[in-house]
Amino acid sequence: MRERQKVIVNKKAEAALRGGHPWAYAEEAREVPAAADGDIVDVCSEKGRFLGAGFFNRQSKILVRVLSVNANDRFDEAFWRRRVRYALDYRKTVMGEDLACCRLIFGDADGFPGFVVDRFNDVLSVQIMCYGIETRKELLFRLLTEELAKDGVEIATLYERNDVKTRAKEGLPLYKGEYALPGRALSGKTETEITENGVVYTVDFAEGQKTGFFLDQKYNRRAAAAIAPGRTVLDCFTHTGSFALNCAKGGAKRVTAVDISEDAVAMTKRNAARNGVTNMDFVCADVFDYLKQLTEGKSPYDYIILDPPAFTKSRGTVAAAYKGYKEINLAAMRLLPRGGYLATCSCSHFMTDALFRQMLHEAAMEAKVQLRVIEYRQQAPDHPVLLGVPETEYLKFYLLQVV
């Protein structure tokens, strides 16, 4: 095996890498080799100490995405097959039988930088946001389907959702479409059905957000539904109606699902009809405006759910995001009666849990209420968190009572 080229990094990068973070930034590099983008290089300290090996990309601010800190690893087919098998076996352990709709690979948390794979029954919806993974996708797709077949899972459709803007930062083109699996004809499918928590959904993996469905809230939706019986629920930012449908089927008296997107509201109606749910109303409106409108009258809701999109995707916009989160949570607290319930969350890792709690406390003081924490939750375990890698710890979910 030929000796790999080396990137020499400064002490800041050395400390981060030794602490378990898998990224070496371009601004932290002391010496950069003439390696090709997508090559695997060694990362070493200024004193020559081996710190890890990973994907090189001079077009990215993240110069090296570390794959392994084992200097003896050979990044051959056997290595990648082991990585795939580790990821699948982990899901079987932590998700049990709940694998038909599941995130199979979650980027760095599974040792696959910038690689996301979601399973929707016989469909794999994938995103690649790393140059090194892009150049090896044929191998990885084959290994995925082969290892799943060993578990009795035959994949009929593999769809690439490589239309995310972060690819441009890696020097990668944006595109989407079905990938031709070896020896199989294209299925032509762009939608499928899944069942989660007993609720049936249509998943549009070609046009829906991200990979088509947000699997990370699976168990949070179940927890939210557990306190819904007999309550009048307002589900804000409903997207495809997932929280609303869990509550409606969970025994809520009435559920109103609100989203600014006409397509999202149409999909929510479709999902409600598919599940035979009749205790739901549907509103197409800006949630900020809708909550403000409700404060002008007597609110009928004793349970409000806030599941907004990420209000910040960078450190520079955290202050504005904080203001947005506070605005909707304050409005919800003012609308709820004493003893009412609030489910609220943030899906941005830049909005840390400490900041989110601070925001909730400030909003509660301004609303002149106190909050009782029923439960704090994170993303489902098929989206694992790596300690020391804050980018993997992004979802904060609180179930609260206004007292």
C-alpha cells in the first residue's frame, strides 16, 4: 500500500481532532499536499503525530473529513462493507423491529461524512454532501443493497436527493433522480407509503423536503400524542401533518393543522383522508400571523405544538433566530390556558439547548406564566449523537405544561 499524502494542521485542529471531532478546516492547515479532491489523506500534527485519515477537498472550508484514527486501516471494499454493516446492526439494536422507515446512515455519526440514507420500505432516499463519498457512491450503493438483502430487505428504488445547496460548497453539482441499481430497471417511483406509530403517510421522496420525510421526530410525535386525548390541539408548521395526525389518532378532541405551504396542507389533507381521520381542520397561513390573529380573540386551544423549520443555519443568524423562536413561543404561552400544554422544538444545532431553554424562560416571564417540564427529548436514536461533535446534536424537543 502506497504511503498517503499528508495534511499538516495547527494546534487548534490537533486539539479538536484528538477530542473526537472529525473535521480539519482549511484555515487550520499548515501544509497542504497536491492531492486530488476526494483522495484519502493523512492528517498530522506539526510534530508529525498521526491524527487520522480522511477525505481531502481543497474546494471546501472543511479541508479533511476524517474517516478513521486507526493508522492501519485500509480503505478498501472490506472497510466500507464493515462500516455499512455496523450502521445496519446499530439500527437493529436501537430501533428493534421499527426499521421499515428509518435513517440507516447519519453522516459522521456513522463514519460516513456527508452521507445520509433514509429507508422508506423498499425505497432508499439518499443525500451526498461530501466529495469523497460522491466519488465512491457506486460502491457504497452496491454494498448497502447487498447488506440489506442479507437482512431480507430488497430495495426497489434508490433515489438521489442531491439537490441541497451545501453540495455547491463542496464543489459538487446539484441534481436529483433515480439511480440505476445494477441489473434492475428503473422503477419510476417518486412516492411511497410508510407507516409510523400506526399512522400511514404518503412520502414524496422526489419533491418533499430533505429526503422526503422527517424521521427524526418519530418518537417525539408518539410522546406528543400521549397527552392529546380529549384536548383541542393546534399543530403549527404541520408540514405533512405528522404531529397533527398522531394527536388526532391518539384521541384529541379536535386538531387544527397550520402551514404556510399550500402543497403541505394538501398533503396533510391527503394523509388525513388516508387514515380515516375526521377530527381535523386545515389552515394555510403564515404561523406568525395566525398566532397573532388568535391572540386578538379567545383561543379554543389547550395544547399547542410548534415544530418550525430551522430558523438559523449559521452562527451569524442565531440572534435573529432567537427572536423568532421567542415570538412564536411567547404567542403560544399567551394563548394557552393555565394547565395547557406546549410541545416546542428547534432543529438547528446552532440554537443550543442552553439558548433554547433561556429563550423559553424569557418568553414565560414575559407571558407571566411558569413552565413545568414534562419531558425533554432529542432526535430518534437512528440519528445518533456523537459526544464532542455538536453538529450531530441538533434536535431539541420539550413537552411543557403552563402552570
